[in-house]
Amino acid sequence: MAGAGALTLPAAVAAFRTYLEAERHASPHTVRNYLSDLAQLEAFARTSGAGAPPLPLACLDLSLLRAFLADLYARGVSHTSLARKLATLRSFFDFLCRRGLAQDNPARQLPLPATRRPLPRALPIDQVFALLDAPGPETPLHVRDRAILELLYATGLRVGELVRLDMQDLDLPGRTLRVRGKGKQERLAFFGPTAAGTLAAYLGARAQWPQIRDTAALFLNHRGGRLSARGVHLLLQRACRRVGLSQSVSPHMLRHSFATHLLDSGADLRGIQELLGHRRLSTTQRYTHVSLDRLTAVYDRAHPRARLEETS
């Protein structure tokens, strides 16, 4: 790779990590994925005889990158994972080129594996209502759980956005939330009177919490600290068990349900994009495929000529 000079791969990866955290404000999950992919590449380079540690960045030429991806493919790595790893390599070398640490990006010469992004999975409206309306013990934790589930469906929040909410982010009279999304982008989320009622009940219970160790956090765990994403998954599983729903239901499915049900009811796609915090409209457009599938099924069941063809 031209222009790499005497720069070592570990030094380049360290600089890339600083860029991701300090300039791009990437989430910890994203940073971990990037670093994991690059560590896997470094391990492959060492076993391929590229040199002794610390490896020079110049060893990462087109032939080595191609061999790295071919080895992953031969070991049965999925096309989705291959595409992510190639995206990591492209981002890494793009960063080096912008900083003058490399003159070209060999990863740009490699084709991206063809992948089909799975359609979002949304719950039917009756299952969402069964989940939200299920009775339970009037304990502080159950009051909290109801507020969380109502809010996830009312706003379409990501679970990471929900657990980052602070008390100051909630405007209960105005029925709005200040949400910090991906890349530290802020947006307003709106919720209706039902979610507002469950939040008011939770705030009353929160004031009586046995101990509060994190006074800023909106949603607390049983020890008084900030509730984690894992905690939200567990409380959703408990709620699913109460109403007999599949344990594969995730918080993100409530986000998908929020978007799909809005679209089914005639909401504007651009408006849904803003509510979800999507940067690109193409991401939001995935929900149109879900709605079209539902519309086709409705047509096949209801149109007289469609039913006539089935019975003929």
C-alpha cells in the first residue's frame, strides 16, 4: 500500500479508534465491531507471514485483503458478516487516506458481497395491545415495566436511546422526550396520553424507590442504578410470558411495529424518518415492503375476483 511508510498497523488502528470515539462519536458497540474486525485482519496477516509484530501497515496490500476475505468465506462466514468486515476495511483506509497516512484504499478495489437485508419484523396490532394491556402486580417494578413498554411503542425509540434517557429529557406536560440517537444526534420524540399516564405512574413509584444511586437516570433498575439494555430485554421477556407471546420478541420489534403501524395508518414516510431518527430515507423505506406485503395479503383475502380465482 503506497504511502504507509514505517507506520505500524497497531499505531494506525489506535489512531482510527481515537477518530471513531472523539470525532465520529461512534457507539461503543460500533467501535468494538471495527476493532474486532481489524484485530482479526492483523491475526490473519501474522499467520500469512506478513512479518513479526508490530506489523507494518504497508503489508496490508490488495492481495492480502483479498486473501483475508477469501479465507473468511471458505470458513463459512455469512455474506452479511463479510460485507460488514469489508465496510470496516474501507472505512479504516478512508481514514488513513484523509490523514495522509496512505495514498490509496485497496479495500475499494474489492467487490462488496451481495446481501439482502432482512425485512423488519413487526408485531400485529392485537399482539402489541395484548402485551401493553396485560395485567400484573402493582409493584414499582411492574409500573416501571409498563411505562417502558408503552414508551417503546409510542415513540419507536431504540433500546439504547431509552436507557440513556435522563430525568431532564422528559417533558411530561408537553408529552415529548429529548432523545440522543446515533452519532449523538438529538431529536424530539412524541408520545400520547396513554404513555403519559404510565410515565406519571412510574414517576410516582420512582419517588418511592428504596434507593436511588443514579439520580439523573429516568429508568432505574431494582438497585437504584441506571437500567441497562439487557434489563429491558429481560422485562420484555417477562411480559411476553404473561401473555403467551414468543420469547423472540425484542425491544427493536416494538420500534418496527411503531413504524409499520404508522405507515399502515397513512403516516408520511418523511415524518416517520424524522420520528425514527434515520439519517437516510432508504432505511425508512424498508417498512414500505412490510406494508405492501400486508396489503397484498388483504387484497388476496378480500377482493372478489382474487377469491374467485382461488376457488376456480
